[in-house]
Amino acid sequence: MKTQSEKERLEDCANKQVAWKKWGPYLSERQWGTVREDDGRHDNPWVSFTHDQSRSRVYRYGEDGIAGISDDKQHLCFALTLWNKKDPILKERLFGLSGPKGNHGEDVKEYYFYLDSSPTHAYMKYLYKYPLKEFPYLDLVDTNAARTNKDFEYELLDTDVFKDSDYLDVFVEYAKKSPDNILIKISAHNRSKEDANVVLLPTLWFRNTWWNYKTTEPMISLLDDNSVIAKNDLLGPYVLSTELSPLWLFTNNEDNNERLYNTPNQSPYVKDAFNAFIINNDNEAINPEHKGTKAGAMFDVNIPAGESVVIRMSLKAGKAPKYNFDNFDKKLELRKQENETFYESIYPARVSEDEKRIIRQALAGMLWSKQYYEFDVSEWLNEYRGGPRRQLRNNDWEHLKNSDIISMPDKWEYPWYAVWDLAFHTLPLTMVDPHFAKKQLTLFLQNNYQHPNGQIPAYEWSFNDVNPPVHAFAVITLYKNSKQMDGFVDKEFLKTSFDGLDRNFHWWITHKDPRSTNAFQGGFLGLDNIGVFDRSHTLPTGGHIEQSDGNAWMALYSQNMLEICLELVHLGYDEYRDKVVDYYNHFLEIASAMDRIGDNQDEMWDEEDQFFYDVLRFPDGSATRLKVRSLVGLLPLCAATVLEPEHLELMPSIAKEHKYMITRTKRLSKNIANPLQKGKNNRRLLSVVNEDKLRSILKVMLDEKEFLSDFGIRSLSKYHEENPYVFSWNNEEFTVKYVPGESDSTMFGGNSNWRGPIWFPANTVIIRALFQQYAFYGDDFKIECPTGSGNMMTLIEVAKEIIRRLENIFLKDEKGYRPVYGWYKDFQEDKYWENNLLFYEYFHGDNGAGIGASHQTGWSGMIAYLMVMFRTTNFDMLMEKAHWDKDTRIKKEE
């Protein structure tokens, strides 16, 4: 086994010399109940393909499995199947409730953990906790159905299925000898006091790509040495070997039409044959000729109480004979140790073992959350049976053809890309694999993703929906991080990204500011139920909402584009000089629209409350503020970007543009930070808020009775717990109240809540803004934190205090409890649970407990980025590295 560091393997991948990432954790963890698998006859695709159907019905656009891997086009798949001899079905995939069945939307009802992964997936480790009692499928469905959206979710630990530790800890490890030579180790530990007789069934199968005659049907067959060979025209042959001799089972990955539709089967051997053979003792279900498109290695094992069994396997390209397992453990351990060395180079100095564990598992989750995503919208529309083509979902996205490895929000609950989620995914990903992170961002700016009109697709339910435009924020952040970490100036990444982002920015200007007032409206679904109304639908009042957060996002967008332009001009691309002025002017226009001349209800800034609000504009042109103290009012402080002295030396036309703008808008210099004012180290500040407004907003944000929780910044002020905001219209009341946990509203399906909990993306942009503001104001600017405490902090100290509170979600407290796990004693007190971490979608605003999707590493994996990139950073040194140094730049480029 070749000794090579993980960093060397990453370089090989980036240079396209060796395809180390050809195999990875690219299976979904839920393919059923997705829009792609909907046949078009249902308004709600999440009920059109059920978990019960999934074992018998072939998928069209992907595969799912437990602890699974596949090649990067998902031709050949491998995953774990189990049976405890009590369940009515094999455990082939993770169970959970689709959106309509859960009292708080979709929710996985299993416990599994991404423990480790190298960025090339040369080493990976996964843990699945498999109950030895009968899995309570019906109990989970029925009990959740009986609960309302004001009740807690009914989770697997709420049943008695784990009582007396009656379960298996099943660890699955992968180690690559070479890019297409993979060692597989499955270790099943019996935590029960009783012996356990179980079936372990590692399964190899081909995704059905021949259903539409695009490919020829592949074949898996048994060899004389009791290994199996999988042959595919596009992938080539692969041999799967086992150390112990299993009972090999074979069938085809084809629909069981008899079970599903009461019609004849096209093949006598169908997808759910293993279930029929093992559980129903149907010997005729499997192919006696030992061939098919799906094969399982059946191990019927007895595991004594407290003991374990180990299955060793090898999956290798070519027609080689059965693998020799003599040095298996030694070779797997080598890859594991190489991964240890890689992560030791990432950890900050002087961190505890628990802090390392949080960083490591957060990043492992980011890497395990990659998924092969295929969706050809034109093809999907052709097979859709829902009605006239022009009325079908996503009918104006026929150009969209996706067939890539993409970072998912959550491979069970959200097994589809969401572009604003993905922008935040790339920040922690750049710590371990900057090449992959950059490729993720440029992917969505390609012609087969980005719409010809400039819009970036949102997600598969409706590609037309709008989310906060943070793509440019991620691009410039990744560019700077890469430059600071390794000195690499990636000109092509910046230039390629700018061209697509420029089209997207002007789509926003055209479609979301139709009146050309620079007051943005419509959508921003990413914040779900944060406001009084569903902002993606027609308002009951008529008219529209001018969104404070919408303007803030667009102001930040224009700042980020300005930064990119300046960097490109500095790198010698003079054609971007005019763009610098254009984006500077866009920023000033958007900022001025947030606080126009006059003290009336047209203003987003409320002078009395010293806070920003959305403005509801009625059809007759009159308006009123919607006085909800939420992230809507905090986000304007996030539109802050520092310009170095070199920026203005490079582009003196910026100063001229600002003076011209001041002449046109005389009060603008009072309302926003003056870009001509010099700050620390002669820096300039582009910011929607001036110093007075910044202090006013921070006073509210840092008040523990309002936004500042022990675990970060809340999405809604706790003030609204006792003082709900009520808007009355036509004898109907619309209420916004502080709800720190699960949503009690059905808005957006009730599966997320922005009315109180802590969300990592919002905290991240706030922290970034504090760093930017500190770079300008320096140590002279101090604010009370928490408000009323008498404790004065600089802005950099405030940023680090917020990070510390976010860390407290995951770190053990003085009692040894992790707030993320709330009241579940198994996680808090059991040695087999307490160090296995989950990174939830969002967190309770008062106690820090994890809520929503349990593997939302795409957002909450940000904790690794915050702990490593900022936690021990010398800020002055960080800012110095951001300075342009021509000689150093040229040297590093050479």
C-alpha cells in the first residue's frame, strides 16, 4: 500500500493526475419522497413515493443506502443491509417521516454518525446504531400523527427500543489502497446483555440506468473463488471479495410490479428479492444462476453479549482474483493514521481533545454529505404525467441537466442542493479541500445550471424560488482564505465566478426591484417564517413588502462584487475598471433606499426604535413598518466591507463617484458610514450603517433579554415572548411571537423556524461583519457586552464572544452535558453515545438543544470553520495578510 500524505493526494486530484475522489460517500440517504422521483400525479411529491414502496420500486435519478459509497456517476453502489430477526422488513435504508407525516415536517428517526473522513475519502468511518428489538415503524408514524405543531417531535429515543442498551453499534470503515481499490471493514458490537443473532448483508448493486435505454444492462455474477464480479460498459469490471465465505444472493434492480401495482413483473427477480428470501423464506425470489444487477453477501452471525464480529471485504477494479486479506488491518490503519496527521495540521494550537472532536466530526459530516445528484429536467418533464407541459413544475428550466457530486444540506432530510446553503458549506470545506469548495461555487454558474436570464437555481421543488444571494460572499471569502492559507492567487476562479455572478446580480436588479427603487421585495424563502406574512405569496393586504433583509443582502452582494472587481483590476484585468464604479454606485443606491430623506413610514430605519424593519406598502402607495425585532433588522449591519488604502489608490474614480452621490443624496453621508472617512490603518468602510446606527443595533443585539443567547444570536428577539407583534387586517390577526424551538406555525410546512432559534448562517455573517467593522474602527470602538453588564468590549472581542457561545452548543458543560442533546440522557451519560456528535439544522434559542434536520452539517458544520479560522487568529496579522504585496504575489504565482 503506497505511503502518501492526504495533502499529496489532494494535489494529485486538483492536478487531475490521479482520481482519488472517484469513489466516495455519494449515495443519498433518502431517495424516496423527492421531487425527482415524483411521477407527476401528486401536488405533494413527498407522498408520491413512500418508504414502504422504496424497497420494491426502482429509483430513476439516484440510490440510497446505509453508510453507502458509489463511483462519482453512481453506476455501482455499495451499502449495508441488516436484519435483527424481529423487524418485518430488512433494514436497507434509514427510516423517517416525510413532511406531511411529521408534526414538524420531515424528520429522520434513526441514529447514525459521520465519525471521520479524509477529503479524498481515502479513509472514512460511519456509525449506525441498530436496535435489536423490533423497530417501531408504526409507533413513530402514529404517535407523531397524533401530535400537533405545538408538541415535541416523537423520536426513536422516546420509544423503549434502546432500553437496556439492546442494540448494535455497527461501524463501517473504508480505506483506499488506490483510487479504485477499496478495503471495507464492518464491525458489529453487541451492547446488549443478551446474545444477538442477526443477519449482516453488505450489498453491491447497479443503479438502474437502463430503464430509459440510455445504457445497456450491466451484470454481477459469482466467480469460482466465491467473490463476485460487477461488469459495466462505462465503469469497467470490479471484483468484490470477502474474507469469510458468505451466502451470496442475486437478483435484479427492477420494479416489483406485482407488489406495487398488481401487474406482472418484467423480471422474475426483483428489487426486494432479498427481503422475500430472508424474511419470508421464499427461495424462488433469488436467482439460482448467481447473477443479476444486485448482489448481497449474507452473514448469519451470533454475537455474544458485549462482544463483536468483524467482516472484511475488498472492492477492486479489474478482473483480479480474490483479495488476500493477510495485511488488511495494517493497510487500513495506515490510511487512518495518514488522516490523523492531516487533521493535526488543521487544529488550532492548544485545543482540547473535545474541541478537536467537534472540529473533526463537523468536517467529517461536511465530507460525508457529498452526493451524486442527477436531474435532467427536460427528460423528467417528458415522462411527467401531471398535465399540460407549460403548467408543470420547473417547466421553464428545461436547460437544467445536473450530473455531479454536490454538497447536500442533509442527505436524508434535504437530499437535494440548496444554493444558499451550499455557499456556506464551502467555507468549512475550503479548510480541507479548497479545490472542491471552489468547484462547487463555479458549478452553479455553468450554462447547464444557471438560467439564461441569470437566475441561479434554488432547489428541486422550485428552481425559481429566491434565497439570499450569498454566492458572491462565498466566492470572495474562499478566494481570500485560499490566498491567506497557501498564497495561491486563483485568478481563473475569480474571473470565471465574476462573469456568472454579474449575470445573476442583474437578474436580481431586474426581477426583484421592478420599480427601480432599490427597495427589494419578494421571496427570500431561505428565512422561511421569519416575518408576519409568507413573503413568497400574495399578501392579504395587496401591495408588497420592501424587505430590510433583502436590501441588506443586496448591499452586501454589491460590496462583494466590488471587492472581486478590485482584485481583478489589481491582477491586470483592466476591463473590470468600469465595473468597479458600477458596483460602488449600486451599493450607494441600495444603502440610500434603506433610509430615505424624511421621517415617515416609507423608511426601513425607525428613528424612535433605532432599528430596521420591513416596510409593508399598500396598493395606494401608503406604507407602514412591520415592527418585528428580528434578523431582518440585524442583517443591515452585515452589509459591511473594508477597503484597504491600495483600493482607492488603484481606483480614484471611486472617490469621485461618492462625491457625486453625496451631491444627489445630501443626507446619505449621515445615514451610512462615510466611505471617504479614514479608519484604522487608513482603511475605508462601506457600510449600510454609520457609527451611531451600529451602536444602536448592537445595543439590541447584545441584550440577553433580546437577541443574545448563551448559545449565539437568536433569529427573533426574546422581547416578543411577552410582547408578540400583532398586525390586524380585515378582522384577521397576524401574530409573530418568540418561539425558541420547533415552529408552531404551518408556514412553509412547519419544518423550520426563524422566530427564535439560533441559526449558524446568520451568526456567521454577523461575525464576519464585526470583523470588518473592527478592521475600520479598531480598539477605540467599544460596546457593552452583554448590554447592561458594564463589560466593555471591542468589536473583535464581541465576535469572539459570539463564537464562544456557539461553541457552547457542542462542548460539555460543568455537568459533563452537551446542550445540543437537551434532555436525552443516553447522549449525556452513556459512554457509547456521549462523544458521537450531531450537527442540527438550528438550535433552541434558550437552551441550545439541536432542532430540525439532525445531519444539517452544511450549515452547522460552520462551527469547525469558526473555531479554526477565527478562534485563535491574531486579527492584525490576518488583516496584514489581506494586503496586496506585489513582490510576494508574483513570487507565489511563479
